[in-house]
Amino acid sequence: MSALLAINNISCGYGNGFHIKDISFSLPEGSFAGIIGPNGSGKTTLFKGISGDLSLNSGSIIFDGKDLSSFSLREKAQQLSIVSQFIETPSITVEEYVMMGRMPYRKPFQFFDKTEDIAVAHHYMHLTNTFRLRNKLMTELSGGEQQMAGIASALCQKPRLLLLDEPTSHLDITHQMKFMNLIQKLNDELRLSVIMIVHDLTLAAEYCDYLVMMKDGRVFCKGTPEEVLTYEKIEKVYDTVVVVKINPVSGKPVVFPVSERRLRTFNQKNIK
């Protein structure tokens, strides 16, 4: 199966500061991939390298057989959409915000929204349950509602690849699950490819079919959640004690943290 996205030995970073080095992996169309690793491991730097916010020092990114650096901004916006951790909240209505996702399809000197653009926006607003909020200001929405509006706007670009930068990190479990279930539905039904930076390892295991675990600016390991999320690998990368079990319903790994107090008590009991 040919890759939709191929990351070929890329390196990038911030001047004399932090850099990621020699990153390689490839994803077929329809993948749901998670980028995991501790703070400072290079997840966001990798994300910015893929999205084009950072120039590559070496290597290449191939999208559907074509070097991504050769894409115009308009072409790239029609293929890749980005939803950041914190959604910008200008004082415009939700409908106006979502309609911004149609910008890559506007023609020169087009000053009014076409019927087709409005229909696309309304479709994705219904899908994300934000149509009911269309006349509210973005500043009036909760964090979860803002994320859903961000997804609706991103989907209006009709992308083949959706890049998500820690989209659930500040949401409660209800909004986390609603958000992740929506992304999973889009992945299943539209074969929308997804790359998501995620801190919650159990959430990553439950939803992603492929994981890239990073440490110190390099890929530590990559593969299925079952291959990557072993307690040995997690403890080596995160430098913390965990217990890994299997979700009895989904069969996916579940990662349990262990506090120092509980670990000390456990060790004392077992020594006796």
C-alpha cells in the first residue's frame, strides 16, 4: 500500500536551540496516528515541521507522491488542515469562523460566500453539533465548543490529512470523548487521515492505530499501540513507573500511573 505521507529522515528546529533529528515514518491513507512522548521530546517541533511552520534542515516530506515543499499555500491548505491546542477566538460568529475554512477555495476578487461554500460549512457544523451555535460569538463558547468549531472550520478545507496539536489536553472527559469519537468517525467514514499529538497514553492507545514515541528529539520507537505502549518502553522514555493492562472491551493497552507512596508500600510488602 503506497503512503499518503512519508517522512524521510527529516531534521528541523529553532536556530541554535532545540532540534529534532533523523525522523522517519510513513502512513497510508486512512491512518489514525498519534505522536507521543514527554514534554521537550520534540512532538510539537515535529508537528511544525510537517505543517510547514518550521523549515527542514534536511530530509523531505512526501505527500501523495509529491514533495510537500513544492505545494503552494493554497494547494497545501486544500490537502492539510491544522487544529491547534488553543483555538483563536476572534469576536466573530461561529458561522463566520467556520466559513474561514473555505478560504483556500475562494477565487480572486470573490467578496461573497457562494451557495456551495455555505452548504459545506453548514454540513460540517451539523456534523460537529455547532450549527445551533452559529449566531453566537466565538468568545462566548466553552473550550469544548471552540474545539468543535475549530474542527468544523478545518473540515471545510476538505483535507485529506488532519493535524491535531493536543486538542483534548484542556477538556473534561465528556468533551474529550465527544471530540475523539468524532475524529474516529471521520477517520472511519471519510478515510480522513489523522496525526495527533496526545499526552494521554490511554487515549492514544484507544483511538490511534499507529504511534510514534519520541525522546530527546528522536524517534524512540514506532508501531501499533500494543507494540509501543509496553511498561518497559514507557518507563524508559517517561522515567516514571507505570502498570500496563488491557482494556477488556477494546483490547487496547491501558496505562496506570503508580505514585511513589503506593510503590514504596508495595515494595515493602513484597520484601517482607
